Amino acid sequence: MVLTFDPFREFDRLAGQMMSGSTAGLAMPMDLYRSGEHFVLHCDLAGVDPGSVQIDVDRRVLTIRAERSARTDDDVQWLRRERPTGTFERRITLGDGLDLDKIAATWQDGVLTLTIPVAEAAKPRRIAITTSDRREPAAQPEVVEGTSSPAITKS
């Protein structure tokens, strides 16, 4: 068995716990990106029962809560236990211009995916230009019968 040692990996994990005061970020890693007219958020929730996941939006704050239960087998002797258990929570402040009433959530293979559409009012659009020509229409020249050119009148 080959083991690779990264001295900064454990330091990063501990520093993250100290800064946030919890393991929530480590237990629920996420990706967030924009694809066309939607923002897409993926949360890794391996080992979490999808029925324990709760998603709320309150005043532009998206909250995701999930629970991973501890294994309760009596005949288990733990050699290493790195997967955190308990309740985890992520809060994300959403910006203006999102349609919070149309957020969709799906679950596949332990990954929670939220699709957050951009609001119609925030989408780029082209503004049509209208003109208002206030000039008086030019007077039509008088044509004398039998000629193809306008008659010249002297005043």
C-alpha cells in the first residue's frame, strides 16, 4: 500500500475548522457556476439520506441542512474514522437578479444539485430605438400637365 504525505492537507483542514467553528464546509463541499441563464450548485452529500436534506430560502439566504447518521454496528472496531457525522449546514447569500421562486433541486448518486434561474428582469436584453421625426413633411412640387418635371412657379 502506498501512502502519500501532504503536510499541508491536515493543516488546511484544521485551519478551516478553526476559522468556521465547524466541519460543515468539509462535510458538504460544493461547486457553484453559471451556465447560460442559470446558476448551478452541486453539494457532495455521500452517505446522507436524501430525506434528511432540507433546503430553505429566507431573505436571499439559501440554507442547506443535511444529516449523516453514525454507523451503529456493535461488532465494528474502528481503525480510522474520517467521515464526519451529525447535522451539517451551508448558508449562501444570494444576490439580486435571481428568481428564487423557481429554484429546482435534484438528487443523484449522493450529489444534491440546485438550479437557480436568473430573473427575467436581470437578463440582458436589447432595447429597440424609436425615432420621432418632428419635421414637417416636404411640400410636394406641383406638376404641370403634359410635362414630366415639376412646374416652376415664381412668387
